[in-house]
Amino acid sequence: MDTWIGSIAAVLTTVSFVPQAVKVIRERRTEGISLAMYVLFTLGVGLWLVYGALIRSYPVVLANGVTLALAGAILALKIRLG
């Protein structure tokens, strides 16, 4: 049961980044996004990914791998576009 709750939470928090990533990629506008927040968040997600690998937790690795890709794309565009 605990794994299911964690998996559902992981899916919901990961999917929550899809609309923002799609919007930023389509509009190529990042004025309303905090650079500091995305730097810290992306680093945090990267560390969660490492943690998931260390404890061999598939849901943690998968969710944070996808979230890292989405947050990384947003961060890259924020840095590139200003």
C-alpha cells in the first residue's frame, strides 16, 4: 500500500510540470519564472534521483528522472531566453 501511495504522489507531482514545460516551450517566454527557484528545484530533484538510485526505489527514480528532464528543460530555456 505504501508503494502505491508513493507512486500516485510521484505521478501527480511529475505530471504537474508538464503544463508549465509545454507552455514555456511553445511560447518561448520565461519572464514569470524565478531563475533561483528553478536552479534550486532542479538541483533538489537531481539529488532525489540519486537518493532513489541509492535506495533502489523504482518509483523515486522514475518520477524524479522525468521531473528532472522537465524542470531541466524549463531551466535551460529560462537561462537561454532570460
